[in-house]
Amino acid sequence: MSEPRSATRIPIDKDKPRRFVFVLLDQFSLLCFATAIEALRIANRMAGKTLYTWHVVGEGGERAYCSAGTVFQLDADLEELNRDDTIMVCTGIDVQDATTKKVISWLRREARKGVTVGGLCTGAYTLARAGLLDGKKATIHWENQDSFAEEFQEVDLTKSVFVVDGNRMTTAGGTSSIDLMLKLVADDHGEDLANAVADQLIYSSIRTDQDTQRLSVPTRIGVRHPKLSQVIQMMENNIEEPISPSLLAKEVGMSTRQLERLFRRYLNRSPKRYYMELRLQKARNLLMQTDMSVINVALACGFASPSHFSKCYRAHYDTTPYRERGSHAARLSI
């Protein structure tokens, strides 16, 4: 990237660069890791001096594989850090298996020193397993929200793009690493530098911790109908105790028949069917991402009995909950 003709260096007066230690766990998200480092690199370039340095570590100290299959050479094993270092745990898919006892022990030891610890993408899971998010606000990728909420009830889970709570930081994955790093740059060296970094990244809409990570209901379903969106939002918020179609219709001021016609017209399915699909999707996430028993998964998704749950699950996914979990475990062991 060439130096922009009109770019001006941001005057910075910091005595010591801030060091980030990126911890790469197996199957980490390349996007989250790369965008975080790029933001730091560009901050150095725009300031005309070294404001940030980084060190890449991981269990074993040799190499780490991202979820895209690319291999990264590590700088070191999980080593002793300084108190003023900032840890960024980079994770991705199958974070449960990647979060080993050694990683947890190391994080706990470093956190006891007062080191600032962050988790990118699904990194909140690793931090929570280490007990570092107890009583804290946090976020995690929307696909992992259900399982995280079930497993870590002592964590105040949000749907924000990123969260900074004291010396704990978490992001929701994707490009949210950029938003977090821009906030840190702004906190450390001012908004002007953060904006200059965003411009270099062609990042025209900087998000804050008040922004949510998922698209709005109308955008997701491709339909802009306020009452339909309202009903779907109620469904998503009431998975464990489903609301009847008649009550849903009443809440938005229409008859059950009108609600049926609305769903048929825009989504080509009945409200009951759409609701069932939402519940089964959450059930599948819980089966894949937690150790919850099938019975507890069924209850968490609004099914009164395991047999009814199994019947509905098989009709939708062409397999039983037990086989789904078994095949997932087999794939991970390969």
C-alpha cells in the first residue's frame, strides 16, 4: 500500500510500545487474527513510529493451523509474559477441543498478574473456561451464543460486536477485530489516529460496543414487514417456552388466520413450521457445541419429551439427535 499523497503523520508521544501477544489455537479464524494485526501495523505506519509490537505464540511453540488450512509458524510456546502485555486469544471453529488444559492453566497464571486478556471470534469460550469472564460482560459469535449462554451462566453475555469490561475484551468474530483494535488505538493515541487507520483499511463505518453483530430481522429474511419482523423476533426470544400462534398474532394486532397468510406469503411456510425450524436450529447448535444431554437440549428448545424432540429432529435433519452428536464427535477425532 503506497503512502497517500495527502496523508499526514499523527504526532504521538509514547515512551514504550504496547505489546500484543496473539495466542493461536487450533482452527483459529484467519480473518480475526489478520485484521487485528493489520490495524496495529497501520497504526505504526500512520504514526511514523512503533506504537505497537506483537508476538505470536501457541501450545507447543512450533505451528498453528487456521480454519482455512493455512499453517502459521509460531514465535514461541506459551511463555512467561510481562504484566503490561496484552493477550489476544484467537480461536474459531471447534473451540471446545482447541481449549486445552495447558492453555487454560497458562491463561489463569498470566491473568493473576493483572495482564489484560482478550478473545477474538469464539475466544470468549476459552476465557470463560478459564474462569476469566465470571461476573463480566462478554460477547461471542452469534452461532455460539446459545451454547455459551447455557454453559456459562455466570457471564453477562451480550450480542454486541465487541465488549471491553475492565481488563477483559471479547469480540464476535468476522471484522469485529477491526472495531476493537480501532477502539484501543483511539484510547491509547486518540481518535485522529484511529480514523486514519480506518481510512487505510477502507473501513468506512466504525462500530462501537453498542452495535449488535447480527443483521436485523428484515435484512436476514429479505422482507420488510414490521409485523412479520416483530413476530419472528418474539419467536427468537422465546425458544425454551414457545408462544402459540394465536398469542403471537394477538401481540401484533391480527388474527391467527392473518398471521398464517403473512407467513405463507413471505416465507412459504406456516408460523408453526418456521418456529419449529428455529428451535431445531438451536438444538443442533447445542448438540454440536456443548456436552448437554439430549434430554436437556430438548427442554432448552421447548420440547416436552425426548421422543417428540427426536421425531421432529429426524423429520427435519434426516438423522436423530444421538446420531448427529456421534457423527460430529467422529469427525473431530479424525
